[in-house]
Amino acid sequence: MSVRALVVDPSAPVAVRLGEVAEPVPGPGQVLVEASHVSLNHGDLNDARSRRVPVGAVLGSDAAGVVVRAAADGTGPVEGTRVVALTPGAFAERVAIDVGALAELPAGLDPATAVGLPVAGVAALRSLRAAGLGPGKRVLVTGASGGVGLFAVQLAARAGAHVIASVGSAARAEGPAGAGADQVLIGLDGLGDPVDIVIDSVGGPQLVAAWELLAPGGSVQSVGWTSGEPAVFPPYATVGPAKSLSSFVIDSEAGADLAVLTELAAEGALTVRTGWQGPWDRFDEAAEALHERRIRGKAILKVTPHQHRTEPRRPTAAGPEPQRPADGDHPGIP
């Protein structure tokens, strides 16, 4: 049996196409999830173009849906549980997911909202944690109108930090201001005082400038590189009082952190801002808008299921009943 999926194809306009793959067979510690929504990240586009995800393989990391087969070893959620996950190959109708890579959705949190949390939310949470977030810290968030940036602003503000949000234009300032930023800057213009933490998703010259603003003992967490530009550090820029520039990657199962983020979202303490939403057969449109930085917040795609082949119903005494298509909706998914 096959399922539809977004797969890597270098010949496609955005190196991704909607195709069919074999339905996954879950291992003992995995559940099978029927996805209702997926979320697109800058990293997914880079994965497709760079071939980090092989040609023909399923793309994506963020998925939300319903468990249709529980794990054979008895761990994890039962069939019918609504979940959100951070897992490789997420952009498919059905996905086999490790039980440690997902979280159950709290009541009242819909999957179209929750699916914006995995990559961007976990990156924001873990990078702030790694940088030593605490009350009174001065935190600079670059690319603050994007997915990771908006979550980082909210989480840092919630922790009692002084949050400085950097955006690319005045039109992008509204989101971070509403998310709790104490200051919103265009680029880094006007920022003279040192900062303790930088969460950087822009890279390039802005990363160099942020490093120069970092206080002794401070930390830059490099979580992305949306500028696509090189970062050239001047001579002796790394000589002086100790401070750190750390590369960042989500390198372990995210289930526990997803549980924290979904609870915050359900309580209204963490907002998932959706900048683009549509069916996944409009993936090219979403990808282009994301690549051109026209999306403020998350890009959410609804998974549209197969139109199943019609099958004859059993005949009755009055003769055969007419054929009708099987229901294409996902049971239990709003």
C-alpha cells in the first residue's frame, strides 16, 4: 500500500514534489500516525536543495495527527490519541514515529496550531537553555519575526529577560513587539549596550555584528543562516575576554520539550503565529514565500488524503446497491 508524501526531486521547481511512497512499517517502539498537518521550515528547503535528504526520500520534520497504530512494545500513546512530533520524513500521509519524539496534544489545542511548534519551538527552547537564560539577562534575538525568533522572544520574556528583537524591516516589527520584546530594532541599528545572549538565525554580517555586541561570558547560539551570506570576522575579533559562539542542532528526541511547549500553547502562554496556511499541494507556493522571507511566523500545510478507489457494496435482496466512494476524511481529526 502506498501513501502520498512530499519527496525530494531535484528536477522539481523547489526540489520537492508530491508523490507516492510505500506506507511505513513502524518498529516495536514506534507508533503509526496519520498526519493532518505538517509545518515547513527553512531547514527543510536546505535539506532538499543540498541533498542532505536523499533524492526520492520523504522530506520534513514537523507533523501532527492521530495515532492509528500503537507501538508494538506497549510504550507511547494508544490508538486515537492526537499527537505532534519532530521526526525525519514527516511530510507524508502516514508516518512511523518513535514514541520519544512526540507529545500528546492537550485538550483545546488543535493540530494546525500545534504543528508549528516542533522544530522552531524546540530550537528556541533548547538554544535559550544552552545559553544560560535567566531573569535580568539581556537577550538579542535576530530574525525575530520568523518561526524560531518569535518563540525565542516569547520564552525569553516569560523567563524575565530583557529582550531585544532584531527584524529586517519596519513591516516585520509588529510580531516581536506583540510577543513581548522590550525593544524592536531594524537590523542592529541603535544597539550599543552589550548583550548576554544572542539567538541568531540570520548568519552573515549580522552574526559578526552580534558577536561584537556580546558581553564577556556571553553566548551566541547559531540556530540558522537565512541570509545565505558569509560571516567574515575581522582579525582579533575572537581574542579577548571569554565568550562563546556555539553551533546548534536538535540532536536528541524532542518529546519532553514538545510536551512543555504544547502545554504553554494550550494555556495561551505561548502563541504560534501562522504566516501562511494552505493544502500541501500548494507546497511550491509556500516554499517560495518562505525562501523569499515573505512569511512572518510559521508555514502550515494541511495534508489532503487520497481519494480512495471506489469498491462495490454487498448486494441486497433487491439487487446490487450503487457504488459510492469511501470517506476520504481522517476520523477524529478536526
